[in-house]
Amino acid sequence: MAAHAAPVRTRIRLRKNDVVQVIAGRDAGKQGKILKVIPEKNRVIVQGVGFTKKHTRPNPQRNIKGGIAEREAPIHASNVMVMCGECGERTRIGSKKLADGDKARVCRKCGGVLDK
């Protein structure tokens, strides 16, 4: 029997409320804010991007109406790039030590700090 390889865990540098642009897939070019980061699966949920239809059954006890609801689905973290607030371009994330000793995420294009 072949043993299953453990999934490769990479550190996601993206955070909740980051504004990102989708760079691959059917929603390429769209921008949105990150609603949730799922580091175990290396995925993010972006507001207004990657909709799927979910069929729900009505449940009067919980006051749930039935029908087809659209909601955002997780997309892979490698398919999004963070948008810099200073230069307004999509960029990779660098890190820098600030004068007060804290580490901050910075834009690789203009050097502006991404953490506010």
C-alpha cells in the first residue's frame, strides 16, 4: 500500500480585508476584499468573486426560505495578488522591519506599507 503524502503547507501572506485582484480563472481581472482566509486549504474567499449556486431546502423552524442561493466560493491563494493602496497596482508582498522594530508587509513595486 502506498502512503499518502502530507499536503504541502505554505504560509499565506494574504489577510482578511486585503484588497486583491484575481489573476487567473474565469473571474480574472476582478477586484474585491478578502472575506476569509483558509490556510489549511491554501484558499481565500473574495467578495464578489467566484460565485456558486447552493440549493437550500426550506426549514420553517429556522426561518430559512428554500431556493437557489448564490454565494462566494473559495479560490486558490495563488490566483490572487494584493493591490497596493499607495501606487494602486497589483504587487507581490515583501517584508520590512520598521523603525519601531515591528515587521510590516510592503509593496514590492513602490515600497509602500500594506499594513495600516
